[in-house]
Amino acid sequence: MRIAIDADAMIKLTKASAKEPVAEAFSLVMAPEVRRECVEQGRAAGYADSLRIEDNLQRGVVAANEGRRVQRAESMISDLGLAGGEA
């Protein structure tokens, strides 16, 4: 089963050292915006977990995937005013 994961969940799984066991049971996928938030912005802020997440992406433990756009979801994102990884 594939699970789309947001930045908050990815960071918390990483800090709890639970990401690898979860990734063994499920296929973890993150959107490119979530990747930017977790890795690039995290690295710029000096967060060590960003390096672990980047390593997991490079090793294929977690996949970065654009996914497909669904109009109903896009409408909800707009209505709720979501941006970045939350969107």
C-alpha cells in the first residue's frame, strides 16, 4: 500500500526513528513540495533530520513523486487556503 506523507509526519517519523520500519510495511511517497520543505528548507535551517530524509530518498526508502492532480482536491486546497507541503 502506498501512503502519501506530508512534511510534519515525515519529520516526526524520522525523529522517532520509525521511518524505516514504516517504509518496510508501506511504500512512502512525498510530493516535491514536501521534499523541498523536509530536505532543502530543513538543511538551510540546520536540521539534522533533513540529512536523514535526503539519504532515505537517495536510497529509495522514500519516493518523491509528483502524483496526479484531481480537480476536487484542487478545489478543497484552494477553499482551505493550503500551500506548500500541506497542499
